[in-house]
Amino acid sequence: MKNRYHCCATCRHFAVLKKEGGGILYKCVRLGFETKTTYTFHCWDPKEHIRARMKKEGYSSS
């Protein structure tokens, strides 16, 4: 089953930061890189509320 939750925006390491002068920066604070909300990586670690949704829908926890 494909996990529809697996993306940077649902990872506990995902941060949304405001840039000086306006704009938004999406960043992985664990790796220190700029990212996008829809990117997927093997190091993904879902936030607790996402884990609960996944469990409710029958997804595996990884």
C-alpha cells in the first residue's frame, strides 16, 4: 500500500521559516537543507498526529 502521508510536510523535522524581506523557506532542520512540502526521503519520521492517522487507516508505522 502506498503511503499518502509520506512527504516532508508531515515529518517531525520539517520547518516553515519566514525569510527576511518576505517569503517562506521550507527546511529540514535535521539535515539543514531547503526542501519542498511534497518531497519524500527515506529518513522520514512522521509527526505524532500523522502516526495516529496512519494507524487508524491501517498503514505501517515506517
